[in-house]
Amino acid sequence: MSIDIRKQLIKALSDADGEFLSGQTLAEKIGCSRTAIWKHIEELRKDGFILEAVRNKGYKIINTPEDLTESDILFGLETERFGRNIHFYESVESTQKVAHQLAHEGAPEGTIVVSEEQRTGRGRLGRSWSSLPKKGVWMSMIVRPVLPPQKAPQFTLITAVAAANAIGEVTGLHPEIKWPNDILINGKKVVGILTELQAEADKISSLVIGIGINANHDVEDLHESIQGKATSLYIEKRKKISRAQLIQTFLKDFEKYYGIYLDKGFAPIKLLWETYAISIGKVITARTVTGEIVGRALGITDEGVLKVEDEHGTIHEVYSADIELSD
Amino acid sequence: MSIDIRKQLIKALSDADGEFLSGQTLAEKIGCSRTAIWKHIEELRKDGFILEAVRNKGYKIINTPEDLTESDILFGLETERFGRNIHFYESVESTQKVAHQLAHEGAPEGTIVVSEEQRTGRGRLGRSWSSLPKKGVWMSMIVRPVLPPQKAPQFTLITAVAAANAIGEVTGLHPEIKWPNDILINGKKVVGILTELQAEADKISSLVIGIGINANHDVEDLHESIQGKATSLYIEKRKKISRAQLIQTFLKDFEKYYGIYLDKGFAPIKLLWETYAISIGKVITARTVTGEIVGRALGITDEGVLKVEDEHGTIHEVYSADIELSD
């Protein structure tokens, strides 16, 4: 299997710790011909790996690529459906826009749109989302559940749980979820989620779920206006993140949780969500389109709606809001 | 006012009952110059009116156009916003498709897409909708209420009430509404409505409401497979319908009911809807995606949901179904 050779080759070179490995050594180690090794080295170079080759010494890896490629996402992807149909771009206006178009044209469930850069990335309520080239995961995903439109907000929570779990798995960091669609590390935003839908009046045609993960941003890559409020996995971990691995892990987790949801409903997702929830039990200010509610966040309902108890003991059900933690 | 001259001119010529009217007579009758009459006659010809002109006798109208033009819709339109932005086509795949694209690009509320023909017109659940050239009203409309997605089905009912009312106004016929989206005359379908939406998880971005009205079809224009189930306004009335007037009246009614809905909620719409409802009190079979319910239709809730009481006395709330009347 040529994918296996590639993976073993990358591992062997990465493990060599700066030493040269000869073509013969690599061929024996992996169990293939020297010609195969040579071919794969060339392939890796094309994909942006920087490899030094010295006669009579062999190969040394200088740098793994900062770039993300479609192959990087596919190699090692453990899902059945999610991410199996990839639309990959170097730069787009917004992956949501592309994914909406694909959804209209009938793209299958699990289709993802990934771009190295978004020129006009969007967040909730038409807000802009900064998407610097090669720094993050800028991705949209098409999901086609047979459900009425009012179930759509639950997918923001399923996506948040999958993203939080994937970040934990890949980095060892401890992400927290601020209802409904922010993921924070050490109190700063690292992920944004945007769930949009196309539907008939009573039936979802497709969900287009956008996810932005600040991965390899350094502090100076974050716009002044969001420093102090935003962070990246690199800033928190001080180690570069493999965005391909992050996407693969997220897709695997999302596919799993989505399966659970279709099978057993929202209740098990709610339990998972609560393990990450930062806002529950705290005094919050919820800004909705109709006004502000200040109170203690009691939790979410079995439908994913936030319950907030105000100072008079009145319990409000909040379907959508920006949340600010007060304590 | 030149629009007034045009309208008066059409009326005078139509009322002349096959007699010639001289330019002088027309100018005096309408109160404008003979030059103005001449100019307007030329305009009418461009718009498809067939007019005979004989020296020393004057003008006679041979035929009013079967065609619909953008000007026909605008002249005499009494709305504030609906239909003020018209995208008019001779032929499109589907007006819904065009309207979705326009909605994505930010087209304002009230934008309508009208086409003389749809090559692949669509109904609910991806069903096809026959849209013969120049025979019907094939139209989609962009509405942008600030509401959560679960309110979308109510717009099917608002649209149905507006369409039923407009048909009554223009033709004197008595349309009835079969929940949720069919309008019947003498038990046969004459209008279909398709409500689709683009939304964030908890907020509608735009509703794209499609409406198809069989207007001037003769019996042989209806496909064999739907003869007996479908009809047209012409078949029922034995008189050609002005599609422009029908569109104008529908837009005026829709704008009015939409205003009432935004102001006072669904309750007043429910009352209007009930005056047209054919299925209420009858035994029906409701086919939903999950199965079949047979029972007596009790009415709709304040949210627009159909209540059906089965033989065991259990009351089902039906959000979406195909309805068949059993008695």
C-alpha cells in the first residue's frame, strides 16, 4: 500500500531526530524497494516537505509542511462518510458560501470544503471571521439529517462537542464550551461555529456547518482588536499543530456523535456537552435580538436551549444569544 | 400621468367593442394630445397588443397580449415593497433557484422572480411542477422576517390566504385551501406553494416562497396524469385571466397579511385561513414521512399546525403531510 509507505516514511524520517537515513535503510525498515522510497521522497517534496539528500548518507527531514493538502486530510482519515468528498482551495471568499452552492447542487452528506485562506470569512449574525492563510482550520461541512428546521441549533452543540474533544485529543489542552457556539481555552476564544441551513418550511434540506479553528497563529497574527479575547492552539501549547490531524480527529468525532444523535436523540450529546460547559452555574449576561437577560445559567434543556434564572427567580429559555460571563 | 393614459387607452379601446376610435376621439376622451395617443399606441404594440390602424377611421384593438411583461406587473401595482424589485425571465430552470441565488447575494425583501416558463419547476419534497409557457403565474418571492426557522411553515399559510383571496378578487371564483399548501377550485388543484428558507441555526436569513398558479391552461394543456386532479382559472371561469392583475392583487394581499402577521402574530391569519379551509371537520388521511394518520381534522393550532383526532380519540399534531380527503 502506497499510503502506508508514505506514512511509514514520514514517521521514520521524523523519528530519525536530525540524522540521515539511507535509501537502503529506509527500504529495509519499511519493506519496499529503494525505487519506491525515492518516488515517495519526490512526492513528499511536491507536497511541501523539505528534505535534504546527501550522496552516501541518505535523507534527512528539514521541515514538515506548513501547508495543508487534500491528501494530508485523506491519508489516515478514519471516517465512513465525513470528509470523503473534499473540496479543497488555496483561497476562497468563504467556505460557507462554496458549501452552500455545493449543497444546492446536491453534494452528498459529509462533503467538506476546506480552504487555506478565507478572504471574507463569516461568523454568526453576519460578523466577520479572520482566516489568515495557513494558520487555521477553515472548513464547512454539509450534513443532511431528515429533521425539521427547529432541530438545527442542536447541531451547533454536536459540532462544539466534537471540536472540543478533537482539540483535547490532538493537543492535550482542555477546551471549554461557551453556549452556544464558542470554544475557549484559558478563557480565550479558539474556535467559532456557524450553523446554517437550507430547508423547506418543515424539513431540512441541508445543514452547512462552518468551523474555524485558530491553530498555528502566533500572538502577532491575531488582530489587535481581539488580542486578550482570542487565542490559538499554538499560543496555548507552544507547539505547532498538524491541521490535517486536527481535521481528521474532528471529522471522526463528529461522525461518531452525529450517529449517536440520530440513534438516541440529543440526551447523550447533552451529557457530553455538559462536561465541557463553562457557563453553567455562573452569572451571565445573555444578549438576544430582543434584549438582555442577566441571571444564573442553569443548564441546557433536552433540546439544547439555555435556561437562565434571573434575580426574581424567573427562568428564561434562551434560544440564541451572545453570552458574557460575569463571574 | 403616462401610466394613466396607457390604462385609459387600453380601457377605451377594449370598451369600443370592435369599432374604430379616432385619435381625436381618444385624445378628447382621455384628455391628452393626439401625439400622446400615437406614442402610447406604439408602446402598446411593442408590448404585444395587436392594434389595427386605418386612415380616417382610427384604431381598433385586435388582441390584448397573452404575454406578460415586467411593465404589466409594475403598472398599477399598489404595494410598498413586494414586487417593486422584479427579475423577469422568458424561461428559467426554476424561479426558486434564481430567487435563492438572489437571496444569497442580498436581494431585498419583496424581490420577486417571475418567468413565462419554468423548465424544471419544483414543488414540495422535490416533486416536479409543470409550468407551461405563458399559461400560468410562475413566481418566487423573497421575504426576510426576523424570526426563528420554526416559524417558516406559517408563511405557507399566509401565502395560501393571500393567493386564495387574490383569486377570489380577480375571478369571482371560490377557492378553498387544503392544508398546508394546496388551493383547490371545485376540488381540483389550481395553486401550489413551496416555502423554502435560508437560515442561521436560530434565525431566518430569507424565505424563498414559490407560488404556481394555473391561470390560462385549457384542459388539453394539463398533463393526462393530473387531469381530474388539477384545473386552471380559465377552465373554471371560461374567461382568460390577466396574469398581471392576478400577480398585482396577490402581492397587495400578501403585503397586507404579512404586515398583520408581523404586527399581531398568527392568530388573525388563522381566522382568515379558516374561512378558506376545506379539510377542517372532515376525515382525512395524512401521509407524513414517518407514517400515515387517519382521522378527523379538527383545525390548526395558533402556530399553524394541523390537529387530527384518530378513531381512538388521540389527537395528533401534524407539522407536515400530504392530505387526502376521505369524505
